[in-house]
Amino acid sequence: MTIEEIQAHKECQTFDCKSIQIDPKALAVPIVAMANADGGVLAIGVSDKTRRIEGIDGNEERLNELLRAPFDFCNPSVRARCEYLPCTDYEGRENRILLMHIPASVQLHTNQADECFMRVGDKSKKLNFDERMQLLYDKGERYYEDKDVYDATIDDVDMNLVSDYMNVIGYGKSAMEYLRENNDFVTEKDGKQKVSTACILLFGKNPQRFFPRARTRFIRYEGTEEKVGTEMNVVKDVTFEGTILQQVRRTIDYLETQVREHSFLGEDGRFITNRNYSKYAIQEMVVNSCCHRAYNIKGTEIQIKMFDDRIVFETPGDLPGLVRPDNIRHTHFSRNPKIAQFLKAYKYVKEFGEGIDRICNELETKGCAIPSFHIDAFILKATLMAEWTSEKEFDRQNNAQVNDTINVQVNIAKLTDRQRKIYEAIKNDTINVQVNDQVNVQVNDQVNVSNLSILFGVSEKTVRRDLYVLRDMNLIHYVGSDKTGHWEIADKKQ
């Protein structure tokens, strides 16, 4: 950041200015708040009220105290990174500003007085007990699924469900032994039997007795907006209860009845059926909602809202750990690891952390929009767009794809044998062709003019001429600079 950017930058979730005169204990508050949230930068030596550039030089004793604040006044310590920015202060003297970079932390941090703060907008909000516990759950320092369920006993557990799970994982002892010896599903405390939240949610005879809103609600709207009052446009409203596995199965099965399909005659004379929502995407989004919701939030259920052009999965709970909307594709954090492990045993979770990325890859291959995620209050909203919204649109998209495919095939048929092999090499990023009576000559990641020239026994000039022919037929195009660029096929979906 430059001095000009600091002066112009508004205080926000991830940025704040502080005077060099701030008390180290007071500085610990924004440090803790940012570490508990998304991280951020503290510009020290700039008045937070007037944005006057005061600098830090000449205040070495106070500066040393502030540098120790992340360690002396934060519990646990915050691993802040410091850098100095040269500046001219308000008196015209050469000076410096301290930029203290606060990383987002997987731990919950407090100040020396054991007060917990969270950065919310441009303020450091002090958390009450319930908010602090929620932050502990979100960061994985505690798991709500391990909490004992008040008034629940072993009689509330369906041993048949436990036995079914034991058969899946190959556990050879009795159902009661499994509950006592694994995952603290059933424990003894003060001579009393305690049953965990995960145990009730996974094996309970009636989980909704203890968690009334631990259920999934499907709402189908007519049109593309959610209307209320006299304009209410709800056409279906179905709720699924039971254990988490029962909810997952029933919800997925019902959503399958709402998916639109379109059949058409393929090029090989066989009928092809396309859906407006991927089966895998629907399953993964349902599983994610049931697996990762914050079950300690008891005021609402999972809501799946279907419109003409999209499905919105609304799941109680903020994104846990260091997961954010912009990194959710590649960052994994399980709010309920025992529940996730259970669903993995039933093949609803393949590999932890791969689900969203796989959905995105599948949709990108089709040229469709990938899911979007955002937080609204304490609800995570994931939006899955329809791949097509009407048969007319589907026909238009499909006809365009078919025409593109036909054009490519026609142009490939016009190529010489060498040009066709060059095209295949670029398409596959591998040379694997019969050249000069040699079969399966392979050169991986080296499909360039020089190698093509050697393998085909022609000059580089000839190879370039062939490449230009492929380019002019819209089969390939050049990507990047003249020195470091490379050739790619024009449509990677071909």
C-alpha cells in the first residue's frame, strides 16, 4: 500500500488506522478481532479520526510496546507480520508508518482480559457467550456434534440404525459396544449416561424431538423471484425429517422428481437425455447442506428454494474455519467431522474437500455457470444455476454445439495426414502418432515446432505452414506471447 492509498482507504472489515499513541492493550482489540475474522492490516502512525500522517519515528519506546502487543496482550499469540512504509509526516519530516498484517486464524483469540472480539465491518465487536461458542464451533476448536443432548438417553437411539452402519464399516462387536467405544457417541458422566448430538442426529429414533429444526425444507416457486402476500408464488412446499441419512436420501430422491429432462436423437441414431441440473451437483449440494450446517443454530432449517432458473441452498451457519466464498472450491474444513465420516461410509462423500471442485469442473466442461456462494446474516446461500430453462433454449444451445462439432469434423476431414496428426498432438498435449514407420512415438508436454519438425522429418517452415492452415480453419489458435506462448485447439470441448 502507498501513503495515498492508506489516506484514501476507508476503515473496513480488513483495514484500520491507529495513532502511534494508542495503548498496547487497546491495540490488542483490533488485532484479536481481525485474527478471529478475515485478517487484515493495521496502519499505525495514522490518525484514525483525521487520517493525519503522524509517523512512528521518535516514539521508539511506544513502538516497541506496540510490536509486542500481538504476543503480550493476545491469547494465544497472533502471528502478525510487520513492515515499514516511508512517508512524509504532517510536519514535513521524513518518517515511517508501521503496517501490521494480521492473518486470519484457525484459533479463537482473546485479549489479556479474556474478552473475545470479532471484526464486523469497520468495528471490533465484543462477543457474548453464545457468539463466542459459535466462533469456537466455526473454527473447529470445539464441535457442537460432540455436545451432550439434554434429557436424551440410550432409549432414544435406534439400535437397528447403529447395526446397519456397523455392517457398512465392518465393525464386529455389538451396537452398544460401538456407541461406547467410538466417537464418544455414548459416555458416562457423574454416573449418568450421556448421548452426543451426533449420535442423535445419526441414529436417533426421533431426532426432531431434540432438534425440531434439524430438517430439510424444499420450496418450489413459480417464476424467478420469491414473492409474498397476495403475490405468493409457492407451488410446492415439502419438509423432510428423520436422521441425517434419511433426510439426504429423501431430499435427493424428491429433487430428482423436479429436474427437467429433454431427449433428442443423437448423431449415432440413439436418443440422448439431458437434464437441466447435474445429478452429481444436486447430490453434492444436498449432502454439503446436511453435513456442514451449524446444528447449534436452532431457529431455522435447511431450505432448498427452486426457481425456474436456479436452485438456492440456504444452510444455517457461516462458512467454518478459513473457508471463504472465494476459496471454497479448494479449501476444506468440516464443521461436523463425525457426520462427514458417517456419510462418507455411505458413499455420499467420496473424498473430503473435493465435492465443490468436482461440480465446478463438470459444469465448466459443459460451458455452464459454476455455483456461487455468499453469506446472508448467519445463512450460507449456495446458488446452482439451471443449465437450460426451456426446451427452446436447450434446442438452441444443443444445435449450436452440434453445428460446431460438425464444422470441426468437416474441417478435420480436409486435412492432410500430417496436419491431422499435428491437430491431435495439440489436442492431447501429447505426440502419440505413427511417424516414419515408428508406432507410438510420444513426447509429453513438448508439442512444439521443433519436435514436430524432427518427428515428421520436415522443416520447421513446413510445420509452421501446417499450423497456419489449422489456424485459418479455426481448429487451433495461439495463446500467449511470441516467445512463451503455445498452440491450443479452438474449442477445448471438442
